[in-house]
Amino acid sequence: MAQFLGQNPEEVTELAREFDAKAQAVEDVITQLTTKFANTTWTGPDRERFEGDFTSRLTSNLRTVSGALGDAAILARANAEQQVTASQ
């Protein structure tokens, strides 16, 4: 039995869509947490410190993850397109 070598462009395109969806899900988490945090009644210096960490560190890290997922989607999509072009 011959072994398949290469990629299935449809599967890789679907993978790209999944990467895009997960990137959007991370962005949605950022929005939801930011909204939830903004609606708390917590006041004082602890809140200010926490808010500073949240907005500068946590949100930044989550955006990095979202960006990496988006980059992976772009790369996967490009690879699938290259495969289709090479197979024609």
C-alpha cells in the first residue's frame, strides 16, 4: 500500500479557519474580561495595581497569543494555496 506524502489543501485550509476562530476567541475573552473588570465596584490602590497589570501585561500577552494564531492561519492558508498551485 502506497503511503500518502504531502498535504491535503482542504484540511490545511480548514486548519487555517480554526486558527482564525481561536484568535478571535482570544480577542473575545479580552473584551469580555475588560468589560467585566470595568463594571466592578472595586476601588483603591489594589485595584489600580491589578488594573495596571491586567491592561499592560495580561492583555498584551493575550494579544500576542491572538496574533500568533492569526499568523499561523496566514501561513497555513499560504501553504494550502501553494499546494493547489503546484498540483495544477
